Amino acid sequence: MNDIVQQARAAGVAILAFNVPYLPMLKPVVDAVVEQDCVAMLATARLEWYKFEARSPEAVQEEYARWARPPYTWLHLDHVPVIDEDDLQVDYLPVIQKALGLGYQSVMVDGSRLSLVENMQATRAAANLAHAAGVPCEAELGAVLGHEAGPLPPYEDLFASGKGFTDPLEARQFVQATGCDWLSVAVGNIHGAISGVKKDQKKVEARLSLERIDDLVQAAGVPLVLHGGSGIRQEYVRGAIQRGIAKVNIGTEIRQAYEVALRSSGSVESAQAAVFERTTWLIRDFFGLSGIAKKF
């Protein structure tokens, strides 16, 4: 899996990671990826087991096993936080170990709410576990906001201040100290809201600091990851991929498509059709990544 992400970076394309907070979403995402001759991850994050209906890493793995289509798809463990979105401590290493035992093909630890030193220590421990299983480990440095319970600052103020943006010098130090394989960075991207009425609202149309991405590519020396990929203006996200972002996470775009269709129709099949249509549009029209399977 690490080779594929490295090859994506070298080819100037990105691997999309589609989060599936509802288990029925998994099949239509796989179908769209295969139809578009793409390569993508099916991803599940800890918060999706508790705040949505993905249930558990075991449930996601079982559903994925029904529809998996290697080499087009693989299963990724997304955000396992050390401190979660409710500011609670998480016993994160057993969660990662469980996923590795279930056959997850890549994992992510999120120590971004810790100090730099604590984040490096937590990431090093997770990377050691993953590498012992022959699996790549993703980490996060900087603050990709949006999952917190409180309101975000006005987006333009956030972007102008660079608050939470990943520092290139820290990125170099972090990668060298932890051995992480991929690094999730904060460059103007934000997560979609996950609680209350806000989770149904359209995301802020985010921008990206392409100059900061250039600096981080040079400093980190590993493939960079863009979380909060939904809602970013197309010219920015495509520019980021051209500059070296090798993995982009997508959640809100397909989650809201599923939820809206399910509410309006009462039919899981209609909701799945909406997810297939939106995933197809994202791969083909928004990201322009149809046919990239030929590159691997």
C-alpha cells in the first residue's frame, strides 16, 4: 500500500480515501471506483463507530470483505485519536492492533491534539505496531479543525492567520522522529461537522495554501495527505495534488448524499444510488482521476 501511495505522488495523482459512516455506503463506493478504473481506499474512523452507524472496525471489515475489489480498493483505518473530538483520552494502541489483526491494510494515528513531543511519542508507538505487521502508518501534524463540538472561527480569519497550519520545520523533525509513512497536514483544509444540525449544512468552501504545501513537500520527504477533502474549491485541490498531495480524504460529500436520499425516499437502495452517483462524479469530474488504475 505504501508503494501505491508513493507511486501516486510520483505520477502527480492522488489516492482517494472514502469514509463510510453507514455500512450500506460501502458497496456503491466500491462499484464507482471500479467502474471509473480508479484506485481508492475505503476508510473508517473511530468517530464513525460511535457518532454514526459504522458500528465497529469488525463490522466495517466484514462488510468490506463482501464487496472488496483488489487491486482497485483497500481497507484503511482512518483517525484513531489519542485525544478525541470530545477531549477524552483514547486507549488508541489496542484499537490499531485490533484493526491490524482484522487485516486492515493501512492505519492512521491522530495525535494532533497533543504537544509536538507527545504527538511524536504516540505516533512512534503506532508506527512500530503497524510496521511490525507490514502495514504503513499515517499521522497528523497541525490542526485540521471541524470535528470539535464548539463553533469554528470565521473561515477567512482562520485562513488569514494560518492558525493550526502545519509547520515545515516541525514536519521534518516529526517524520524523522516517528517513522510515519504518510503525513496529514493542515493547510487551510477543515473537516465537515459531525454533530447536531451542523452535520447537515454545506461545508465552508475552503482554500489551500499551495505555497505551504510546496514547503511541506520539501521538508517532510513522505507523501502528504489532505483531510477534509470535501468542499475545497477544485482549482485548489487539483493544484495541491499536482504539488505532491498523494492522498485525499472524502467524507461529507458522500455522507450527505446518503443521508439526504435516505430521508427523502426512505429507501436504502435509493441512498446507495445517490452515493454511487456522487462518488462517480467526484472521481471523474471533480478530481479527474478516472483511469489511474493503469498507473499502478
